[in-house]
Amino acid sequence: CGPCKMIAPVIEELSAEYQGKINFYKINTEAEKELASVFGIQSIPSILFIPKEGKPQMAAGALPKATFEKIIKEELGVK
């Protein structure tokens, strides 16, 4: 999808910047319908943040890099 393609470079940048601190996974919800159902994914792109401790959080849409960084630092506690 268009928004998925828009955030792909952002995800790649963040993956490099936070290497060894955060794992990033890209899932094709068309191919993995059961997994999408388990996590309640209804729109794409959907971003699922799963901290080591605490409750998972979902964000939908093509978020800007600054928003990802804020969530990573504030919600996941990764510096």
C-alpha cells in the first residue's frame, strides 16, 4: 500500500539506529491473516509496539519518524 511504502525507509532508518535495542518485523497481513486477527489489525500500516514489560500499544497510519522516536523513548523506554 502507499502509506506502507512511505514508512518503509523510516522503519529501515530506525532499525539501523536502534540495532541491538529493538527488533523490527514487517508482516504481510494478506499472507498472515491469522496473525493480523490475533493482534486486531484492521488497517494498514499498523504498528504494534511491544515493550518487554507493560502493555502492547498499536498505532495506525504512516507516522513521521519523530512520532516513532517519541514512542520508542517514552513508551518503550529505549534511549
